[in-house]
Amino acid sequence: MNQHMSDKEMVNDILNSCKSSLTTYASAISETANQELRQTLQQIRNSDEQFQYQLFQLAAQKGYYKPAASASSQQMQEVKSQLS
């Protein structure tokens, strides 16, 4: 039995962890009154977002990650109108 994760499994695991961390940062930022702490958390979040996007691009290039199909212009307009 192979107990090692494949490159694809590792990349997808890291992407999922990043997604979870970004959600946690968003909550912490919105609940932080201390401006210095808020800015620090925003910097960490921004750095993590950049890392996540770079890893996503690599995963997509290698075929490790298949993003959802793109929404049509009509679908995007429907969502925009619902949110307005």
C-alpha cells in the first residue's frame, strides 16, 4: 500500500488549506478593532492569496486542478442584478 501522497494530492491539499486559511483571515480581520493587528492580518492574507493564486496556476498547468466552467455573460449579469 502506497502511503505517500502524489504531487497532485499534495497540491490540492495545500490549495484547500489556503482556502480555509483565507476564510479565517477574513473573519479575523472583520472582527479586529486594533488597527495595527488588522493591517498585519491583511498583509498576511494578501501574501497567502498571492501564494494560493501562484499554486493554482501551477496546478492548472500540470492538470492537477480543474476549475469550474466559466460563467456566461448572462449568468454573471443575473448574479450582479441579484446582488444590486
